[in-house]
Amino acid sequence: MIEFDPQHRIWLLSTPATAYALRLDEDGTPRHVHWGRPLTLAQAAAVPRFRNPADSSFEHPRADETELPVTGFGPSALQVRFPGGAREIEWRSDGHVVDGGHLTILLHDRHYPLAAELHYRVHEDSDVLERWTVLRHTGTGAPLELSRADSASWSVPRLRDYRLSQVTGAWSSEFRLRREPVPGGEIVLTSRRGISGHHVNPWVMIDDGGAGEEHGEVWSTALAWSGSWRVTLHRSPAERLCWTGGFGHEGVAWRLEPGESLETPVFAGLYCAGGFGGTSRAWHAHIARHVLPAGSELRPVVYNSWEATGWAVTEQGQKRLAALAAEAGAELFVMDDGWFGARDSDGAGLGDWVPNPGKFPAGLNPLIAEVHRLGMRFGIWVEPEMVNPDSDLYRAHPDWVLHQPDRRRTLLRNQLVLDFGRPEVTAWAHDWLDRLVSEHEIDFLKWDMNRAFTEAGRPGSGDPDRVWTDHVRGVYEVMDRLRADHPRLRIEACAGGGGRVDLGVLRRTDEAWTSDNTDAVDRIAIQHGYGQIYPARTMAAWVTDSPNFLTGRDLPLRFRFHVAMAGVLGLGGDLLSWSADERKEAAELVALYKEIRPVVQHGVQYRLGEPPLSGVQYVADDRVVVLAWRLPAPFGVSPLPLRLRALEPDARYRDDDTGTVHHGAVLLAHGLPLELPGTGYASALVRLTRLP
Ligand code: DGJ
């Protein structure tokens, strides 16, 4: 998987369907050579060096397409201030190390005490290349100031044009897919909020403007980091595109003390010749195999109490909901916010993680016992990184929050952020979480995070900006310790819905709460964007009440189910207000979901059509599941049929419900006939089995 040509100083990393090559220039700069279709080492050595046709005294002779740009007029991946004022780096090679699919290139500065390791890792069963960097102060004198320390920089071949695909949004409208040309100059995608964020998710896809769902070359990268981040795309005067990315936003700096190292997060990249759909499927497979801690499991059907009760949780109320949830087929009952401290609203109690005695007079165990008696596992909501000023914790430790000297502490949702970069804070968090899980039979934590950082700082710290990265590492550390000590514990990532979904948090969680917006129509777009990178097995989707609490939209129960069944189905409504008929229908649909679940969660996903008629197809071995959703359309307008994908043209497929037998070739060419009566909201679930 990794080859080296000492004569040309070129490394070639090969994955099943792609290759990546870089070389060390005469001046010691690691320079990009190739990222795309497979090449041999000899072919990589023959890739022509980039010549800038518009070369002039206004361009830098050594700047283009380096693996970690420092010099030149594009964005720098690495910005260092050496004692005495030098800012340029002149690399010298210390050789390289290959360990299986892991290549480490070792460099040091010719004069100053800085060493770097450039890491590249490939896997036998994935086309994703993982890259990261380690920087080390090798001297004894003054510290080094780092104002940028990116994980990796990426370059693509010269294309006729460059188009960026990304997902953007806000609370309750996350993951909206956008595709637009990359303008000349630079664009910056970033989060300054302390989390990966609802606004822009930390991935990009690039194509030449002509790729489609199932054709065309797409280059994509995704950052494995759950805090603030920045990716800068640079379309150069010579019409080349490269981008650099890593943790921290502009203005955040690190001080590297003698002997100290800074390791960046992984910035993973994928080249795919199979369009956006192929790109998504390759990410899904990679995340399942190499990112998720328990990616081969099937996720249970959750019931979550949040939309039913808000903060008004009580033992009796939860037991009543649990009885109906079990009847509907839920496998995991999750009690959401409101169970602890003085938590009757968002105004108080965060930080005081003991069951509220008025709501749970005998503690949590009677409820947990009842949930288990009903045959479900028990999960609970926590928000460990936060504190309300109106809490015993804050009264005891006002200095534990992120804050700056002589500055106000801005409240958002009436809460402040605990500084998870302080060891005493992570020790406290680990302690109460560990006790909560050890002293109760808790199988699942919904780990929430409900506000952006402001006034991020730690007075007295010599390196105040470290809070941005230390916080994330603290969160990771607590999650990792809990998982190691409680191997059966499963965790849901949540930040006011999908505000912290990224490859970093997915390495230590099992699913993500996609959005607080549970309106099934809005969810079609949200799920479409989520699934561009992240797999269905991580996409939590509840069926809630109608009209929807947020949008007021009234939707048929089947439609709500059919949308939520495209991911990890859950129930999140006030089941006490549902009629007996609705609960019966819900139970039937949950049972149906359990039957299709292995295909949805572990199958291969194909996106079909576009609104007003769209859907998803999942394929696993000889089974095919199609979920289709039709939005209101004028009478007489006939939406394009959903042409299925990845079937065997010569095979026949039997509809498991109607017995109708379809020819693969006909489904591929003419689409799946669907019963979608009327002109309003309508949906279908079709299960097909390939006949032997
Ligand atoms: C935000 C989450 O996204 C919701 O599902 C719910 O858990 C609330 N927080 C509780 O405060």
C-alpha cells in the first residue's frame, strides 16, 4: 500500500481504487504529486511538475501545492514565529517510517528547533486517506508561537472549473446541501463556536462542475475534530485549487514549550470516480469500519421523552410513557433533560447531577427497573460541559467556566461552558458520570451541548488560547474513559441537534441526534445533507407529534415514519396524546422497521430522485428497501419515476408485500411503480427480494 522511490524521493500510497503521491523537493519541501485514479510508482514519478503559466515576479517560486504550505501567497497551513522573528521554515528530511498502511515523513527545520511528522494512513478496504501532523519544539530556549497548525493541505489536478459542495445551516435547519462554483481568491469555512457547528459541517467536496449523483470525479475531505476549525480554499491565479484545514479558527494561537508536541486532528480525504453517491457510500463504509467504535452493531429503536415532557419529567410520567413506548416496540427508553437538580426550566440546575428528589423520591432506580421490566434498555440525557449560574456547582466553582479577566460572562440559554481543559473539571465530570453509570443500570447517554463558546479563556494560563483545543480533548478523554470502563455503554452525540457531528465525535459515539427539527418534510432535506458523508446507522430520527411543535405542519403518521425509517428510527412524541389507532399503527411500523433495519443500517445507500418525489434505496445482499416520499404537487404533474440503482439487470425482484415480480432491467430503466394516491403528502416503503 505504500511504496517509495528513493531516486525521485516519491512516496505512493495506494488504496483499492485510488492513489496518492507526494515527493520531497530538492529544497526539502514535501510537495503534492497526485491524488486520483491508481498510478504505479513509475507513473507517479512521471507526473509533470506544475508550471505556472502566469509566472511572474508576483508569484512565489516554491509555494505551489506543498503538503503543508508555509511560504507563498496562498493560505499557510503552518504559521510559526521563531524567536528573533523568522517566520519561514526550511525543511530538511529525517527520513520516513512505514508501518503497515501508515507512513510518517520526518522533517526538521534547517536552523530553528522545530520538527514535524507528516502522517498518512491508508486501509486495505477503504479509499479514504487519513492525514495529520505532529509538531515538536526540539530546543531548550524560548517557546515557539504557532498561529496556525493545520492537519493537512490538499490539492486536486487542474480542472476546467471547481465546484464546492458543502452543508450549511443553523439550529434546526442543519445539513442543507449547497453546490456552487469556487470563486477566484479564497473562501474560508469555519466554526468559531467551540463545536464543529450547525452553520457549516467540516467537510468539503470538489468536482469540476459536471459530476452527478452517479458519475464524475469528486475529491472530498472531512475533518475529525469537534471544536472550532477552519478550512481555507484557494483558487490560485494559475487556476489551481488547493485547500488547507485544521483545528482552531483565525486568531487562535498555541505556544509550544521546549520538548512539547502538538498533534493535530485527522483530516481525511477521499477521491471517488463514482459521483456524489459513490463518494457518500465510500465515506459511509469507511466510517462504519474505521471510525465508529461499534459500527457493526444494529442501533436500537429509541423512545425519547423530550418533546413529550420538556423539563416536566417525573417518575410516574416517565413510567406512563415507558409503558406506551414498550407497547410501540421501543427497545431503549431515554429520559431527556429535567431529571436532576433544580432543573424545571433551562434557568437552573445544570451542573447538579443528582436526581431531583421531588421528581424521583427514591432516585432513578425505580424508573430504571420499570423500564427493564418492560423489556427496554435505559438511557439518560446529560450535558456535562455546561453549568447554570443558578446551580450549586457554579456557586462552589465560579472559576471553572471559560472566562476572561475583567470581562462579562455572556449567558446563552442561561448557561456557561465548563472548561474541560482543566484537569479538575474533567475529573469531576468523569467522576459523576462514572458513578451515574456504575450505580444505575444505564446503557446509553445522550451527551448534549447547548451553547456556543464566548469569552473563551482561562485567566492565569500562560497559553490562554489552548482552551479551544483543550476543551475538545477533555470531552474526548471523558468519553473514551467511560467507554473503556463501561464497554456496554453507548453514547449519542448531540449539540442542540446536529451541532457537533464530525469524524472526531463519531470515533467515540454510536449515533448522532441529527436535528431538533423533527418535521418530516424539513427532515428530508436535513437527512439528505447529513447522509452526504455520515452513514444512516448514525442518523437518529424520531417520529414525533403532528402538527409538529416547531413548524406547525400536519403530516400523516406513515409519512413521518417513512422519513424517519431512513436512519435510526426512534419515537419522540407524546404517546399519551396519540389515539389507540395511532399507537397501533405506530407499533406496526416499528415492527416493520425492525424487519428492514439490517438493510437500512448496514446496507449500501443510493439516493433517488428529487422533490417532489425523492427517496432512498438500501441494498444488502439479495434484499432491497426503498423509502419514497412525495411532497404536494399540482394535479396532473407526474414526478419522474424513481429509477432504482445497483440491481442485477437479468435478475428478478419480488415485492415482499404484494408478491409482484419485477425485472431488474425494468426497475433500472423505468423505475419502481409506486402507489402514491392524491396530490398531498404521500410515501411508500417497498421491500424487494432478489429471486435466486
Ligand atoms: C437539545 C437537544 O437537541 C434536544 O433533543 C433536547 O435534549 C434538549 N437539548 C434538552 O435540553
